[in-house]
Amino acid sequence: MSPDPKKKALGDARKAQADFEKTQRELDERAKARRESFERAKIAGATLREIGEAVGLHHTRVGQVIRGE
């Protein structure tokens, strides 16, 4: 006998949501680490342009990341 399709679909939805939340937490942690590393580079004397060149981003985007935008 095959499992109830509704029950299976709800289980799949719960797993997908849990996976999404885990991935979102990891992404948030990585974004924070990136922002902090940009800040450290700036404190060390690097310009936004230099940081941007080093990481492949436009200097205005580097500034946005540092400001948390």
C-alpha cells in the first residue's frame, strides 16, 4: 500500500522548509563574515576601490556591504 499522498507532500514541505532555514542561517553567517572582513580591510587602510578590486566588486557595492545594505 502506497503512503497517503497528502501526508507525503506535507512531510516534503516540512523538510524543504527546514533545509531552507538552515541554508538561510548559513548565508547570514557568511554575509556577516564578509562584512567583517571588508571592515577589517578598511581599518587596515585599504580603500573601497582596493577592496573592490581584490574581491571583484564595484567599490560602491563594497561600501554598501560594509554599511549592511
